[in-house]
Amino acid sequence: MKTFIASALMLLAPAFALAQTPAQPAAKPAAKATAKAPVKAKAAKTAKAEPTSSRTQLKTATNQVAAGIMAAEAALTPAELAIAERVHVGRIACELGAYVSVKADEASPGHFDVEGKGFKYRMAPVETTTGAIRLEDQKGGAVWLQIANKSMLMDQKRGQRLADECMSPEQSLVAESLKKNPQPGVLDPLPVAKK
């Protein structure tokens, strides 16, 4: 009877190692019962060692894939890095006494920490067709839009503006200049050249 059990365990050991299912803990009592015989102990160790090795390899591979995905997300194109150079940083005053703090992340070029009262986002530049500077936090669903004379922070998930009429010192100068010399509107008639 003992030889029958030993033979069965030696035949089943590779199957246990390959299966790696949650049912493997049930195989432990059989391994403990056969630990007295050297052949049986070797089969039990083989069945026990391989899943651990496979699990370790699987965990290592998973961590490497996750690290690769994070690195790919963190990597910015040259165009996005060029956009990041034009982002106004510092404490930026907004309407109604609010403010937004935009800080460049030195460890990850092109990324910014945007925070204020009740919010904090990690943002990266996104190319636009209009030339406006756009930073996005895709996980948080926030967008920072910066044009020549003002900026705003929007929560896309809720469809709300978190901060509006935000102006850095450079944007304040442009806003004052536009008040003194307004640009023609898109629907305004074109000036007629005198003959």
C-alpha cells in the first residue's frame, strides 16, 4: 500500500506543479504524510518548490510590466516637453480670492503638481490644435487650461470649474494690454483699406 501511494505521488507531483491552482494547499497533507520516505520527500519538495518559483517569477514579471507601463506613461514626447516649458508655475491668483499652486516636478521633467483648496492633481502636458497649454490628470479627471491672458482648472468628471480667471504676473500684463488694445472679434467686419 505504501509503495502504491509513493508511486501515485511521484506521478502526480509534476501535475501538481504545472496546475498551480488554488487547490494546491490540499496537497500539503499528502506531502506531510509521505515525508518519512526519501523518495516521497523529494517528490513533495519538487511539488512544493516549483509553484513558489513560478509564483516568484510571475510576480517579478508582473512588477516589470507595471514598471514598464508607468515608465511609458511618464515618458513625454519632445512636443509635450516643449509645452511644459511654457507652463506658468508658482502661486497663481484666481477669482474670488482663490489660488492655484503649480509646481514643476524636478524628478519627472514635464510633470506638474497642481493644488489648491480642496484639490491636488498630478498633471502632464497634452498637445492641442489651438496652441493653448493643456495639462491633464487622466486619473483624477482634471484639466488645467492656460492661454495668454488667463488660466482655469476644470474637473471633467463632475463638469465643473474648480478655479477660473487665474492669472500669473505674465498673464496679468497680457490682460491689461488687451483691455487697452482690444483685439477684433471673429464676427467684427474687416477694416476697409483706404484708397
